[in-house]
Amino acid sequence: MTRAVGWGIVGCGDVADRKAGASFNAVPGSRLVSVMRRDAAGAEAFAARHGAAHWTTDPSAVIQHPDVDVVYVATPPANHLEFALAAADAGKPCLVEKPAGRSLVEFTKMRDAFRNLGLPLYVSYYRRHLPRFLKVKEILDSGVLGQIVSVDYRMSKPYRSSGWEADVAVSGGGNFYALACHMLDLFDFWFGALRLTGASTTNAIPRNTSEDAVALSFRTDEGIAGTALWNFAASHSGDRLIIDGVRGRMTLQGTATDKPITVDFDENAKARLSRSRAQRWLNKQRARFGIPTGTTYHFDKVERPHEHMLAAVTEAISRKMTTDNADAALRTAQLLDEALAPYYGGRKDAFWTQPERWQSLQACASRRNQGPLPEAYLLTEEQLNTFEREGYVGPFRCDADWQQLIVPVKKGRNRHLEEADLFKVCTHPSVIRRVAQVMGRSRFSLFKTRYVVKLPRSKAEVAWHQDVGDHNGGFTPDGKAVPTLAVWMGIDEIDPGNGGLEIIPGSNAALIGDYNKQIKSGLVESGALGEADLKRARPVVLKPGEFIIYHGWLLHGSSPNDSDRRRAGLNMRFAPPGLECEEEYLYIPIQTSEVAPSDRVFNNAVWNGQSNHAASTPTDLAQAG
């Protein structure tokens, strides 16, 4: 080309900004022409920051721009196929962010479209172009390590909440799908095509529905045996790659762009080599490649990770070359899909629309609650009547492995989202099948949990209150308070002696006083609760592992713990279907087998949120109870 190659970016978000933005005008023969982002202010700021003459919120305006020669698609994977095909239709080469679509099916469609038109398609596996990874290739190709026998890779990272990357409909998978492709592409670069020989995938963080940890085993055409593990729910961070040959070992952080590489030789191997002609050959190789007996290579910090890749693509396009890395990227996409297919119940269709078939903790929780209702969990008509009349029922026995729970003294809210053992207790059939019968629904949501702990001799008391309103289910658009169902389970023995829970039977029939202030509502001080009401209070006595189910509007509280015993309990909260109102919570859907509800419970006006008027006097409350 007689002019600089013009680049257009569709999706100038964080990746394009940090890794690529400053490189387009720094690479010889390259210039940034047009950028697109849905947020106009963000697009304008990106253009100003990186020297683009044109910005827009319309992807087609970038793709069709007359000065754009190559399109860089840097959106989330859900949009890759659409915009890559649009670039192909416009007759322009394309660079797509990894992992190039949500599945092998989507990437294959892209690759085939560009092949049919004779256009190059690149995937941004930029590490192949960086000096550190080229040095690994150079050492391996030199033969100084001898025949490569095995490859062992381990990446571990503690869980961290993320944005669209955790949404399978947008990303096509979880952290493994988003990040493992870099290392698999490097393996392909260094060792050739990989053949998957085994895979194991798991979900360990209940908040996530995507994969959290994946272990792979593989072989190469040269017979190299490989293992790799990616764990994104680990207690510690790690990133280590060991490449073992018969004469030496290479050790490095796998994906770091500037960390050292260490090459070592076994002392016994060196002794054997010193007595043979191979020693002379080895010395020549060491001299040629600068590898003494054990050395560490150091690398400069990489300020703009994409720059080397962009330079290579720019040169190829300026010379009108059609060679690209699409076939190598396709091999990586095949490995990803093969590894993840069992977890997602297949990946040849729109699997992201069917989370119920995945192997996530959430989907497994619903599957555990399918099938015939166990007789041990069947509630009698009398028990259902008790709940309707008094607002609570129980105690029942939790058959989950609750003894393994670690009870925090503080910060015990919503730990079911991060701790699988707690999530499994909250979704165990001994809990869920009974909740379904009381609620009269086969589908509902778990949205809140809390450990409630009183240490020995604690003076803390909880005032009478109802769990209603803000942070406790919220309000429907027409202003009605959402009724919820709660499970209160004893971790310790619970009784009046250690500040146990107390309830006022039947008090869920009406909302009283300034209920939205909850424990600060001052119901006794304001006179909303009278002496006659307090006399009806009843202690809840529970053995460890026992629980009651109660209506969220049931008045409850607790006194100080004057004993030498800890009082620890677990509160779980469930919302009826269609009433998932509060944005601060993650409502986890639970699906059970159909429950034949009691007509009285199912059609109860209070339960359906139709009785939302506060009782004006204590007498009204007593009558409602």
C-alpha cells in the first residue's frame, strides 16, 4: 500500500485502551482512523487520547469508513460474529479479540466467511509476538533441553467478582474460556497441535454459573505429555509453567509478559554428558544461544502488549498478504469447546440460553430438588394450617452437612454466594422441599443469608421487628411490600437461656408501626405493640441443625445472651416468583418438582402481598393474630 494502513476499532473499551490504543499511531505504516463505542463521551475521549480523527456510536460507520483498511473488533464475544461478518461483507480484513466468539461454532462461521472471500482473519493472541515468548520458542527449537518429555502448567487466582466476563450469554464461558486460550495458543505455537486426552470442569463459587476450575491433559504429535490447571476460586495466586526435557528444565510464569525465564540442567545429566561427545555439542549450543549451566533471562517491561502483534498485522496487510493465524486460533477454539462441552451440556447450539442444563452449583441445586417428594419432607395438612394460622412451622431437621460450616462472628451476610458448602446447606432438599410446600410454589428464589451470632455474655438484643421493606424483599412497583419466607436454623443449641429467637404467633397478618425501619422501628416504645401482644410471645427452641420456617412479616426479636454458651444461627431468605425486586441482591432461582399446595396457603391474601395495611392499634394486631 502506498499510504499508511488505516485502522478502525469497534468496541474501544478497556482492552483496546490499555493494550492497543497507543500502538496504532506508533507502529510504522499504521494510523488510527475511526473508533466506536456505545457511550458517546467514552468514544470521543478514546479518540482524543489515541489520535483518531473520527469517533462514533455506530459500528457500521467504522466498518464502512472509506479510510479504514482493517477492522479491529474489541467488543465482548457476543458481538464478535456480527461485526466480523460485517467487516467481511465490506471486503476488509479483521482482527478479533480473543477468544473470538462464544463458541467454536461462531468462530468457524467467521473463519469460513473470510476464507471464502480470500481475506485474512486475525485473532489477538498477541503473546506469540512478544520477546519473552519468542525466547521460549528459540530455546525449545535449539534442542538444548533435549527431547521434551512433559509440560506442566498451573494457574490459580482467588475469586473476584467481575462484569460481563461472568455472563455466559455475553462471554461464552467463564474465566477459563476468557484466559486459558492464551496459554493454549502458546502451546500450539511452541509444540504444535494438541490432542486433548482428558478434561475436568467444576463450579466452586455459587454466585457464578460459569466454570471456575478446569484441568486438562493432552499430548502433542511429538509425544509430549501435558497437564494444565486453571483455578479461579483458589486461596492463593500462582502462575507456573514447567517444561521438562531429558537434558534440562525451563521454568517460568506462564502468561506474564516480562517475568524471567530460568533454564536449569540436572547435575547427573551434566556428569554423564561430560564423558561423551554430547558434551561438546551441548557446549556449542549453550554458546550459540547464551545458555550456560543454568541461567535466567530477564525482559524489559512491556508497556503496550499489542504493539508487536499490530506491527505484524500492519505489515502483512500493507504487503497484501492473506496469511493469518485463524487456523491456529481454530485449533485453540476446538480445545476450549471440547473441554467445556460436558459442563454446558454441549456447545453446538445457543447453550447460553439454557443454564438449567449446565453443571453449575445453581443448576445442580434445582436438579437435587426434582423428583418425587421424599416422605420424610412431606408436610401434613395440620402443619400447613399451623403456618397459615401462626405464621411459622417447625422445627424440622436439616439433613445437609451443616456441621462443616465455618461460622463468622462478623461479616456473615450473603456468604452463600461465595461459599459452596453454605450454598449446599441452603439448597438442600430437606430445606427446599419444605419451603416449596409452605410457599405453595415450585419455583422461587434464594436471595439472602445471614449468620446471626451472639457470643457468651453478650448484652446485644434485637428489638421486635418484621422483615419487610428495604433490604428485606423490597416493594412492588405499585408500592406493596413483598412478603418473603425465612428459614432460621440453629447452628448451636438455641433456647431462652442463650438469647434465643422469640416470635409472636399470627403477627404476620398485618404490617404495624414504622415497619420499614425494622429493628429501629420502636414498636414497643411507640405503643404499636402492647402488653397483651408481648404476653403472646413464644420462644423458639432448637437443637443444632433444626430450623423453623416463618413468614417474613412475623414479629420476632431476641434478648441478651446471659449464658456462657454461644448462640449461632443461620437465616435464609426466599422470595416468591415474580417478586425479585431489590437490585442489591442476586436472586438465585430454585426449581422443584411440582408441589400440590394447600389452597388456603396458596391463595392466602397475606402471602400474595394483598394485605399491606398497618394495624392501627395493638388490639387490631391481636385480632389479626
